[in-house]
Amino acid sequence: MVPFKRENAKKRLSGMMSRAEREEFITIMLNDVVNTLLQSEADRVMVLSRTPAGTEHMPQEVEVMLSDKDLNGSINEDLLPTVGEPLIIVMADMPLLKAQNINDVLRMDGDIVLCPGRKGGTNLMYLREPKKFRTAYHGLSFMEHLRRAQEMGMKTEIYDSFYVSADIDEEEDLVELLLHGKGSGSREYLERRGFRLRTENGYVGVERV
Amino acid sequence: MVPFKRENAKKRLSGMMSRAEREEFITIMLNDVVNTLLQSEADRVMVLSRTPAGTEHMPQEVEVMLSDKDLNGSINEDLLPTVGEPLIIVMADMPLLKAQNINDVLRMDGDIVLCPGRKGGTNLMYLREPKKFRTAYHGLSFMEHLRRAQEMGMKTEIYDSFYVSADIDEEEDLVELLLHGKGSGSREYLERRGFRLRTENGYVGVERV
């Protein structure tokens, strides 16, 4: 399952992208993630979205659930109570995700599997029994999810992946997408829009030409 | 094998650490990496250092090779031509490295295994036949190493790990060490020196108190 919010998304990219571009970019990243999930061994793929906007052109097999609550509200109140089978929650802004990552996680035997994002985020969460858990996204969510799982006595595993950790929030994160995102729609989008790597004194950044 | 340069190391941390502190910090990170290697299934552990400084208190089983050339020079001219068995090169500034990462890589069957660091770096490299390869560290080394390996027709694998990708170069990288480095000497060092996580508007940074 991929939670999705298009409206005014990726504000920290405002210095390099207009609002319309940011909304287009997050939609393309969502498509990359959804396509990866469809290639994986996951049985079903669902997008949990604030609004229909951005989900109209999903492949037909993708289920779209609408909820206008915030991220934790929509997951905890509208989704988790209804899910009777194991669930993977992945963020829409990790276009480097590989089908292998999903397959690896599906083979782990924890009650919960957590995968760290940069700066304390939780980029991927596997819940064997979704009804029993409540998420706490935002801020240092990785530590909070770990704490909740341990408090509940759940068998907890951490999945170690660079590709999953690399969510795209800040300008410098675009470096990773340009470097490692070959073949993804979101990297093509960046190239089309004039984003390029810039190396200065051995340090790598991004510029727009 | 861990290449090590202590003198005026980690310049990009100059805003938060004195030169003496940076030299102490890189030495403690080296010790974390060496201890992890000793816990892994690697047969031998070697440090390739510019000077003896910082390597005096290594565990006895660690071999120290001195070379005053630069990073690629010391590896390509002094080390690789002498190595007749498979070799893993890991950087000294990745204190989140786990013994499991090393064991995973030892079980892969590529002629070369590369593990990306943030921003195009190569944080771990496995060479089945070290004599045949020459490194090109600095800048976008990951792409250059990939290119060389493919040009030489080597069977190339990529090892996907957040812990290996998280080298400590910039102030914001300290966030990862504070968050995920529990039990490491380098995290203890940061805590002792007053480094703390700071959360503002849901964004996480580091401050020194």
C-alpha cells in the first residue's frame, strides 16, 4: 500500500520546482513505486490517496482508496482496521525501490519489519497483522515505530536497504535519483526538465539548466 | 582493508568540530569499522594508513600497512599488486557497518561487488582478484567503478545497504550516527561531546550543546 498526497507536495523542493511541477513529480514517483510493486510478489497493490487527482491513470489492477484524513489518520482509522492480511506500507517518494526489496521483506518472518529512511523516517513497514498496530509517521517515526513494536512484544526486524532509504525530500536527494534511477519515470522527468548533476571540488550537487 | 587518513580529516565537519576533534573522531570511527570487520567472517583485517598516528592502539590481529601516497595511489600502487586473495575495501567513516554486511558480501559471487555511498561514492568494494583492478575513488566513483568493471567484462554485483551507504561526511550525516549507531564508539563520542538531535517543524538536524 502506498499513501499519496499530491496537493502542494514536496515543499522542500520549492527552490527548484514550481508547485505544478512538484505535483507532477510526486505523481510520477508514485507511478514508479506502483510499477515496482506490480512487478514484485505482492498479491495486491493499493494507493491510499487524499483525492482522486493523480490516481486516474494508474494501471487497472491498482486499487485506489480515498481518505481525506492526514497520513496517520487515513492509515490508522480508515485502512488498518479493514485489513485482514499482511500489509506493506511504502512511501510514494522512493523511486529507487526495487521489486527485490519487496520480495526480500515478504520472506522475512518478523511480526513487523521496518526499513529506515534518511533522518529518522520509516520508508517501508511490513505488518503481519495490520489490525494490531497504529502508525506514527512524521519526524523520528522510525524510533517511535520501533518503540511501539517492542512495547507490544512484536518480533521486530529491520530491513537494511539503500534503495529504500533514499526518499526524495530535499534538493540534494535528487542526486541519488539522477545517479541510481536509470529507467525510472521520475529520473526521466528530471532530465526532461533540465536537472543535471554538478560536480564542484569533488562534491556532487544538482543544478537546473 | 580500510584506508585511513587522519591528518585534518573530515573537513566538512569543521563548522561543528575542531581539527583535533575531527582527527579523534575519524580514529574512533576507524576503530568501529575495524571491530566490525573482526566480528565478521573476513580472514584478515588490514588498515592502510598514511602515518602510524591513529593506528597505534588497534587490536593486535589488525595488520597496518603504511603508504604516504594518496588514496588511489596507495591502493593501486602499494596494495593491490601484492594481494593474491579476494579483498574487501571499506571506508573508515561508515560506523553503521554491520558484520552481517561483510558476511553477505563474502557470499556473493560477482568478480566485483560495489556498494553505493551517498552522492556517488563507493563505500564498499569486493574484488575477487585484486591484482586485476584499479580503483578511482573521489567524486562519482561508484559510476566510474561500475564502468571500469563492465569494460573489463567482470561479473558485477551491487550490494544494497543503508548501513553501508551512510558514510559520515557532512553535519547532517551525524543524524544517522546518532539515530542508528547505538553501541558504537563514535556515537558515544558524539554524545560525550555534546552533540544532540534537534527536531524543528518535523525536520531533524544536529546541534551541539
